[in-house]
Amino acid sequence: MDYESLPRATLIRLLQEQEEASREAGKNGIVMNYTGRTAPWQIIRMVKPKLCKIVKKYSVGEEAHQAANEIWDGENLSTMVTLYKHRGQVDLILTDPPYNTGEDFRYNDKWDKDPNDPDLGDLVPKDDGSRHSKWLKFMTPRIWMMREMLKPGGVIAICIDHRELYRLGMLMDEIFKEENRIGIINWQKAYSPKNDTGGKKGGLSSATEYVLVYAKDGDRAKTGLLARTEAMNARYTNEDEDPDGDWASSDAAAPEYRRTGTFGIQSPFTGQMFYPSSNPESNHWRLEAKEVKKLLEAWGPAYVYKQLDDGCEAKAIVLKGCKFDGNEPILTSAPVKAARTTALQRREKLKWPQLIFTDGGDGGPRLKKHLNKIKKGKVPLTYWAKDDYDTPMDIESQSWDHEESGHSQTGINELDGVVGKGHDFKTVKPLRLIKKIIQIWCRPDGLVLDPFAGSGTTAHAVVELNAEASASRNFILIEQGNTEKGDHYARSLTADRVKRVITGDFASGKRAPLPGGFRFIELQKEKIDAEAVNALAREEMIDLLLNSYWNKAEKAKSYLQRYPTGSHRHLFALNAKNEGFFLIWDSDQPSTLNRDAFKRISQEAKDAGLATRYHIYATIAPYTGAGIEFYKIPDSVLEHIGFNSRSDAYNNENTEEAADA
């Protein structure tokens, strides 16, 4: 960057940001450095928001669904900058960036000087000595921008293989901070071995890939539960006709020491003494002594506290009147025999107490755990076994085998089934993996963003999950797909796949249609400024207003449903409150909200059955009245895309120079 040519205000701001970055580096303990590195916020500052165009031909579904979901054809950094209304509003970013394999990753050498250049560049070969630096230079500002898109409690799950795993992990630690790392998922992409790592003579088979999961703020992010399976629920029965329903036995002890919770208890069935573990100083009972005594007496016999020389500071809970030989109870004594008779009689009456004894009473103590009182799902833990877990835990590092996550060939087969063969995709993430991640980290009405959308697996997963669980998640996909053939396959593959999933027109045969839809939006080359806005034709202006409008109270949920082109002179959209949005933008008339224009607008609103609150876009407004929300063109439009002519968020140097003068 040529610092000498920058305005003074810009230099001051850069110095402040560098000072802040140094402080952050001190907290994080590490900052990555590589050849040609530029601070990501400096790059993003140079990226300009672009004009965009809604392409009805490739949009799908009812207008309400189109308004809620988007597929963008364009370079992803410029697109994320243009998506100003969604900044800070995304629940989950789930993405699969290009891997640095010599076959997937392209780099545009001009991009360092002008990040607005949409060209993805040439493939970076395996023997390029700077391939890792190029990959990092490409990914760093995009990861930074993805963090900006997330809500405070949002989560990013980013797929990677072994080639860039360590570098991506360090980059994620730097940008998201290590303490916000939720976990590293190691998923089984293949189960047929092949010697593809470890040297020419053969080594390990790369049967797995990874998903790095980070929170924007670990204290605010939530890790959800997966749906419980029938096999899990089958463990719960109700042999004692418990009015609280099905239950399973659980460990009555906890795996850590608590002085007051470590004591002996005597079985009402056998008189045998039980401790939380063989070593009294390693475990404790989950319940306090008072509660344990109450549950033991629920079997019929009376109990008392007795200090034994058993290594426990707390008193044991024993049968009243039982004789001891040292620490051992005399099992032939009358109180023990009487207690057994009473306990067996109580067992015959069913509806047993919460503290049970296994093997018909002859075994050890366990606690009843009722199905209707546990969490309605299973927690993602270390290796995905078939056990159920009832308390949320840190994911940390874990492995998901192909039965839980699918594998790459499954992903290809799924894509073949939807769009047919001939798509040239060699690696496709399986639906099971993507759906599982969405279930865990995106709430049922949340927003999912995929900046490297590829074949559209993320949207496919969202549509299916919504249908399966009556959820209402929304998606935004970004894909440029600039192949050697010049095919921006956001149109020919990504949107086509999602369309077929929604309509049920699979290449492999007709399926039931699923609720959903999306707007297909093309990012244009022209940047947005006042001059560009004023030069727009009416339909181009409507496209911009639909994509940029947001309400402070609703933010990203401020979706506008579009009326058919040409159906009204001014009315072009309505919001969820049934309020109309009007544009005064005739080619042969001034853009003026006057009395005559308002009469036409109020009549259009009345004919459409809309609420009497009018959102009106025009250049000037000599007429004002009750119920009118006026948006000045171009000022209000620029404000909605984050552009302010007096304080340009996108480094308008002319403005800064004027302010500095």
C-alpha cells in the first residue's frame, strides 16, 4: 500500500487500528505473518459495495419465500460487503472454501492491489512455492468479513483438509481468538483406504477431513442438541408403572470427590454396604445425605446415621438396629432380615422410589432417570457413539464416522441424483454432515450464510430441515464459480440444484416438492455511489431497494415482497405488516412527492388493501402528511447499504480529503 498517497485522516485511522491490532495480538499471543500480508480491515476498506440485479428467470418459489432467501452470483468478498443489511445478523456461517490442492484454488495477482477485481485468477499449482501465502492472502480478509457478518452469538463452521488445516487453525485463532474455538470435527469422508499421504512409497490414507467451529463470542454461542433416535429412547421402560412415565437407571455416583457426599449406604434388600466407588476419596453420591436417607426409607425400613471407620468423614446411612462387626454389617441379624421382607413387599406394589437397587433388589444402587425430564435431544460429544447424554458439554475435538456424517461419495451421489451427472464436481460435502452442523448451531428460525456455496449443499440442507421439522431457517448463498469455460455456475448448478430440491424435479425422478424459494441476484461490476444510484432505471432501482432495505427494529428480517413488474405505477413491494413501499421514479417525470403523487399512491394502497402507512422513495418531498415515511434518493438508499456521503464507511478518499482540509 502506498501510504504516502493516503489522506491524513486515513493514515490516522490506520495507525489507530494497528495499535488496536497490537493490543489484540498481545491478548491472543500469536499473529500470523506471511509474505505480502496486509491487515484484513485495510483490504476490506478498499472493497466497494456493488450494484446488483435480481434475475427473475432464475428465482424460484412464491414471493414470500423469494424475499427470505438469496443466491448471489458474484465474488464473495464484494458480495459480503454489499450485504450490509445482514452484517451482524447471521446465526451460522457454514462454508467449504477452495482447498489448496493444485486443482481447486485460484489466485488473482491483481487482487492484492485492487480487491474489487472480480476475476478469480489462475489455478495455483502444487509446485508454486508461494501457494500457502497466496491461499492465506486470499482467505484472511474473507474470514475477517465472515466474522463481521455473524451475530454476537453466531458460529462459523468452516471445512478444510489436511493441506491447510494448521494454517487455517492459526488464522481462525487470530481472528476469532482461541477462547472462542468451540471444537474441531474430524469427519470420515471415505472408508476405502488409499496411500495418498506420507510419501511416494505410501503412507497414511486421508480418510478424514475437518470442520473448524468457532464462535464470535463463546460466552453467547449455544451448542444445540441433535434429535434423539428410537434406539436411544428404547432404553427407557416403565416396569414399575411409574406415573412419571418411562425411565432408565443411571449412575447414582458422580466422578469427582465431595467430602459431604462421600459416605456408605446400606441396602434395604441385602444389608450390604455400598460406596460411591471402591476408593471413597474419588467419587460422591449425586444426592445429599438427607435426600438419600429419605429415598432409602421409602422402601419401608427405618435408617439412622452411624459413624464408621471406613475412611469417610461423613456418617454412613444404615438400617436402624443393625449390628456391625467393625465396619461390616452382620447380615444374619434380625433388622436386616426384617428390612429385606419389607423392601420386597414394597417392590411388589410397583411405583418404586427414585433410588432403586438392581437385580430385583440384590444389586447395587442406581437412580431412575425419566425420559420426559431429560433434554429433548442428544448432545454432540467426542466420538459419536450410540449412548445418550443429558448435559451440554464442550465439543472440543471429536470424530464423526460416516454413519453419522456421510462421506464424499455420498455427496457426489446426492448431487447426481438432483441435477444428473456431468457437473464435474469431484468432491461434494454430504447432506448428513451439513444438516447435522445446521441442527447443532443454527436455531430453527435462524439465518445461514455460505460464502463458498459450491453446488448448493447448504441450501439443500436448510430446505430439507425446514420441511422435516417445520422450521423456518433462511439461507444466503454466494458463488462465483468462474470455471475455465467462463461458467458462473451459481446459475447453472447452484441455483438449479436448490430449485430442483424445492420443486421436486430431481434428475433421478420426481420427488415431493418442499416449501421454499429464493431470489437469484447478480452482483454487477459498477460500484454504488450517488451518481450510480441516480442513473438507475426504475426496475434497477427496485432491485436495489429490495436488496438493501432494512428496518432498525427488524434488521435482516426486513424482507420486502415484490409486486409483479408493471402492475402499479408506484407500488412495488410490501412488508410483513402489510405496509406498501412506493417509488416515484418515472423516466419522463421528476422524482417528487407532491399532492398529486400522494393521491395516486394512496389510491394504489387502497386498491391493494394495504395499511395506511406509506413508505415512499423520491428525490424531493414538498408534500408531507400523516402516515408517510419518506426515503430521500439517493441519501436513504446509500445509508441502507452503509454508505454515508459525510462519513463514508468504504474509504471515499475525496470525502476524507475534504474533511481534512
